[in-house]
Amino acid sequence: GPAAALAAARACACCARGAAGRTPPPAAAPARASTGVNIAPPGGFPKAGGSAVNADGSSAGPKRISKDFVPTTPNRTNTRPIFGSEIKPIDEPADRFANFQYPPITTDGMGICMFDGTLNQHRPHLQYRWEKYCGLRNAIDANEGGLEKFSRGYEVMGFTRDATGITYREWAPAAKSACLFGDFNGWSTGATGVWMTKNDFGVFEVFMPNNPDGSMAIPHGTRVKIHLELEGQDPVDKIPAWIKMAVQAPDEIPFNGIYYDPPPEEIYQFKYARPKSPDEVRVYEAHVGMSSTEPKINSYVEFADEVIPRIASLGYNTVQLMAIQEHAYYASFGYHVTNFFAVSSRCGTPDELKYLIDTAHSYGLTVLMDIVHSHASSNSLDGINLFDGTNGQYFHDGPQGYHWMWDSRCFNYGNYEVVRFLLSNLRYWMEEFKFDGFRFDGVTSMMYSHHGLQMTFTGDYGEYFGMATDVDAMVYLMLANDMLHTLYEGHAITIAEDVSGMPALARPVSEGGVGFDYRLQMAIADKWVEVLSEWGDDYNWNMFDLVHCLENRRWGEKCISYAESHDQALVGDKTTAFWLMDKEMYDHMSTLTPDHPVVTRGIAIHKMIRQLTCCLGGEGYLNFMGNEFGHPEWIDFPRGDRTDISTGKFIPGNGNSYLLCRRRFDLVDMDHLRYKYMNAFDASMHDIASRFKYLCSDHQYTSLKSDEDKMIVVERGDCVFVFNFHPVNSYTDYRIGLKHGGNWRLVLSSDNPEFGGYSNLWTCNCPPIGSQEDQFNGRPASMMVYAPSRSVSVYAPIEAVKSQLGWT
């Protein structure tokens, strides 16, 4: 039947449940009256955060949890919103931008030269970049009514509908003629085909009035394509570039474009407002498809109901979703995008994704999308490559338009319609799905004509500002960041994935910067791989080298640190836990068997690596799902046998198995497996970070780096972090420097029993510690602590402990 393709999408997504009408999980009652939306059930939801209290209501100290505790599986009924969150009903009228006036440019764009004097050497290049940015902004203002309207291309291009019928528009300047066809007209391109007219700007258009009975000319859920006739070439049939859904039917290779326009009762209605952007982002990087404990592709609904509560219970304040844009090749991790406006149909429908995002918002979680605007799949059958028969419609023609390492096409950011397409893509995900920002993938590839290939960046500023810099790409990124932060002020976060170290990447556009909020501190994960694979014996670990890598970032540009992301989890690499424990994880993770020295060491260092990276490596933190509890093995997407085209070499597959393309959350829920220790520590690490907010503090000082003692002492915000990496030495009465005197209290210790420690330094029985007003290690005060081997302990002033934790 005509709805077969949409039914196939649901079947492929392993999701028989609809999202429409579902009530998201419990959240705190709204601060203001409901606007007709059932926000809270009778009696309300548990309040976000809150301090522990005794039975009589008096303040309590840290919880006493034994080593044999039984983990609680987080779910919608037992998980409350994250600490400090304020849950409100949605309040985004569709016409809220009707009278919006985009603020004019009021600066000269040279503020970054005052911020970083070295940039004055490249002032002509930066002036040229700023003038191109202003020129494009002014052109959009003059010709399009401003950036706000210009970025709503999805309301004009592709399929749009009003009360009288459906309009379809497509930009294909090199095509001679175009015909829309599909299930709705028996796939006719003849005299009965829906032929389109072309304007002077290369845009084809056709209007299809409603049927005589009032029904739509194209039924919801049916297949559509555009037939393009080309000069001197055979005709091509393409999935519309602005399509909202594309589906790969069972036993078929190519995808089908789907006209997605569900009836009102099937459209998900958002209930929860976007959370305010957190001052310090702690990101849980997640892939919906591989988030199931079972060897299958998980659904948006299952992720919302089963994984979002886990993320909230761990204390992360941000979830970053990978592989949302449709991609024909599942194993690309979502980075070979074929359909930029389409939700990945493997996991469900657009409305089921909306349910996921609303569910996250009900917990106070910020939701970022891992967006790919750096390149597109070279797949010309399903994607936009060679859309109108030419190489240079959306992409650069010639070598600059091809990324040979990724086998993908690179956008031409100097093309006006490409800028419209990409900016509208950002607005579409923000407006229609209520995302709260983006992690921009492959920014290094965007910023240079060489795409960073075979290029070693040394930090010389000449590498950043020269003929190899793609100024058009820089201008596009400036426009994107300016648009997002202007239209969604206080509710949009942007993160750049860049390995080059481009100066001013994370400075405001008004200063002449590129405008990102954060850049990923990618060198840290590489350093930890180097440490674990090359440094060998623990006695060889160099504390100075570790600290230098973690602190080595551009001043005034916020960074997100991580010990490992999805990159380190892929087949061919190893996770931190696997580097540390390897094959011993298969036999010695049970608490029913004696401690094994490799596992004991591995769990201890796993906790230390994550806390050191979090407190010293940046202004934000990221973790890939499952790695918080030391997920075993690696990620291996289902794949069949193949032969390498260039070498002719046979490459065996894995039988198209999903066995290693899932997340074993069930391991952390078992009371007799040691994974629960790492999971519990991660949750407590985030609890301390959320309460003391040290990541957004301007105060960071490393007072001790001792290779002899294998000790590191770091001050961050109000907290002091004490790391003892020595494999055997524990230190009694070890003096550390402090930024001020007074009494201090232990708020986190990796030696707690619930973290797999030995209770030698336990938050439950460690009394307040008095300090001495004597200078030590360059600090004005000091105190003496106990530092067990292979442990991290965190101290805070007793006044701050009382106010943030409620401990007496």
C-alpha cells in the first residue's frame, strides 16, 4: 500500500510504540502555572537535587555505602531531574520572531587583536575575513530580510503545505527540467507527470492542489523523488535535498524519500521548555542506535525511556546525540550524511525523536546534536552529491571538493545557496526539534583548503592565516554562531571539533572571533593513549608531562576535555578500561572472586584519569556512553565481507553482527560485578562538579607536580584535588598548599568502598582538617592529608561544604 515505506521505517527502528500522546518521564513541578499542559502528576515530582537529611529532618553528612551495595537501575519513576535544574512548560510561540530585528554590526571586528597581540601580525587577513563576513551579512539583510528569515529556508524549500495544497521547490541550477514523481502518481514522468517550472535562480517549483475530496495530493508516508533531465547526460532520479525523512526498506539497498506530513493527532506536542545553557557543560556523548543492551538498533523511544534516566542519574547536564542526520552507511557513525534534514529512520520517526528531546528537557538536560556540515557522503544515489549532475552545485569542484581520507564531498561555503541550505539546517533542528545547540564535526577540514590532510600543525600563526585558509568557511561558521547565539540567547551551545588550534575559534563574533562557546581539547585523549600504551611501568609516569598536556590550551577560549570519546572505543583501538585491564576483564570483574592486581590497578587508575581530566583539562567535560563504567571490548558495527577496491585485498566482516554494537548497561546493574564501582564514582564526580561548579571557575592552579612521589595537587574553584599515582606508597601527613586557610573537609575519595576502594580514606569517617597559615609550595596556607596510593581525594572549605552539600 502507499504507507508501506513508512511502516518499514517503523519496523526497521524496532519501535512499534508511537511517541504521540506519550507523557515524558517525571520532572520537577514548574515554577509557574501550567498553560494547559499536564506537567506534573498528582503530588508532584521529586525536587531536583537536594541535600541528604536525617530521619528527623536535620542535615546529614555523606552517605555510608558498603562495598557490596546493590545498584538501582535508573528509570522514569525513580530518577529525578538533575541538580539545580528548573523545569518549566514550553513557551515558544510560533510567531515569536515575527517582529524580530536582527541587531546591526557595531564593532570593527578587531577585538581579538587586543585579546591576543600576536594576531596583529595577521591583521590584514583578519580584516579581510571581517569584511567578507560583514558583506555577506549586509547582503542577506538587503536581499532576504535579515538572517532570521534567510535561515528559515526549510519553510520555503522542499515540501511545504497550506490549506489549499502542497508546494515543492528544489534548487538544481544545472538541470534542464524537473518532474516530481512517486507513489502518489504511479511514478509517472510522462505527460501525466508533475513537471516543474524553473526560475532565474535555478529553483524549480510546482504547486499541487488538494484532491477534490480535500485530501492531500501526496499522502503522508509515501515515497517521492525528483526526476532531473540534464544537458548532455542521462536523466537522474534523486531524493529531494530538503526531504524530512528517508527510509531503507527491508531487503533493499537504496533509500527512498518519504513525504512526511502526519495528521495532527500523530504530531508530538512539546511539553517542556529548553533548559538554560549550563555554566559548565558536562557532556554525555551518545549514539541512539547502539544504546541497547541487546544486539539490535535501538529506538528513540527506548533511548528516551531507558537511557535518558541513566544520564540524569549520573549527573551529566548535557547529552550529545550522534548520527541523527540520515546516513545510508550505518557504520559511518553518522558522519557520512546523505539527507541533511532527515532524521535517521533506523531509530524511528521525527516525532519519536521529538519525544526523546522533550524527555531529556523534562530532566533539565541540555541536548546537543552532533552536526555534520564539514562534508557530505559521496553517495550520489541517496545523497546530494551530483544532485543536478554537476560536481560543483553544493561542493567545491576539483580537489578541494573531495576529502580523500573520508571519501566524501566538501561544501563550497562561498556559494550563497549553500549558506542558505546549511544555516537553514541549523534552524530546522533548533526550531522543529528543540535541540539546544550543536557539536560541529570536522571543523579543521572546513577551515583549510587542504582539510588538515597530511598537515602537522605546530602552533605557528602563519599556519592559520594564509592562502590555505578557507575564508568562506570561516565566514559561514561566524554566521552560524552569531545566528544561534542571537536568536537563542542563553539557550544555545556550540562546540568545535578542531585539532589545528585555530586562534580565536572560541571568541565572540563581535570581537572578530569565530564564535564557538567551546572547542574540544582533543590532545588529551591522545595523551592518555600514549600513557597507557607507551609509558609502561607506573614508575615511569611523568607527572610534569601529564599536567602540561592537560593545562596546554589557549587562554580565554573555553575547552571541553575528555579522556576518551567514541573514537577510542572503535574497533582497532581500545578504551581506557581495556588498555588498563585487557583480557583480565573477562575473568576477574566479579566481586565473588578474589581481587586481581590488574583489575584493582585498572579500576583505581580509571577513576583517577577521569577526575584529573575533568578538573584540570578544560572548562567542560565529555564522556562517551558506557565508558563511565569501563565498558568492556570495543565497538564493531555490523559489516559483511568485502574487497578493497584500491588494493584488491579481501577484508573479512563480522557476519553483519550487532553483538559488539551495543552498550552493556546491564553489567553495571549487577551487584556482583565491579563495573558498578566505576559507575558510582562517575556519578559522585559529577555531583561534586555540579554543586561546586569548579569547571566554570576562573581559579585554577597546580601547586604540586612530583615525579618522585607521583603526586599532583590541583586547585580548581573552591576545591583542592589530591592525586597519588604512586603504585605502592601511601603518604601520611602529606602537606599540600591551599589558596586560603580555615577548616577543610573531604568531599570525594576514590578510596570509598562504594567506588571499589579500601576505606583507608573514607568521606564518612574523615573529620574536618585544620590548616596552617604558613606558605607552602607558593600558596598562602597549607594542611596535612592522608593520600592512599593510586587514589584521588577532593577537599573543600567547610563553609562551602555546608552550603553546597548540607553536611554538618
